Amino acid sequence: MREEKAYTLREMTADDVFPMVKIISGIGLKEFKAAFESDDVKAAIAAMTGGEVEGEKPDAAAIGITIAVNIADVIFSNLPKCKGDIYKLLSGLSGLPVKDIAALPMPVFMDMVVDTIRKEEFRDFFGAAARLFK
């Protein structure tokens, strides 16, 4: 039997762009970008595309895991700087007061963060942002 969630998240809107940008700035956009440009990621991509690299040819999943680990390192290193902004974003999405977000049990809070990241609008935001750099 599945437990009912302690929150619901509304659809993300244009107003949510601003706290998201503030969070990303707090995390460090340059550091975030560097997660995709590390030597191990470049080597893995070169190996997949036929470049000269020693060892076995990595697959897309291996590259994805490497990038995810690099991004997680950047995020977790800088997360404390963004605590208030993350609480405000989650408060706005859920309708719960910031103080209630801060008091959530850790598993519920992490589920809320993951649910936010998995929202289609969240992915669309990063897709649109990526087009700025093309």
C-alpha cells in the first residue's frame, strides 16, 4: 500500500524561473558547466565518438553516471548557500509555509526535491536555458 504524500506540487510558472535562477547562481553556474567539461567526461565522449583514448570504450550510461556524479558534487558542495532559496521555491510550489518546509522529515523533503526536479516544466526550463548557449 502506497502512502499519500504530505504535499502536492502545482504546475511551475514563469514566476518560478526567478528563484530557480537564484538557486543556480548560488550553486555556481561556472562550476555547473565544469561538471560537463571535466577530463573524464571529455575522455569518455572522445572514446564513444572514435577519438584516441586508452582503455575500453565507455557507453552512454557510463558518461551519464560520470556527469551525474560531477553535478551532484557541485550541488552538494554549494547547497548550504541556497537553503533559503530552495525552501522558498518549494514553498511556492507546494503552498506550505517556508517554516513547514524546513521542518519536514528528511525523507519527505528529499522526495519533494526529487519530485520538483522530475517535473516536466523543470526539464523544459533547463532545455530552454541550454538553447541560450548554442
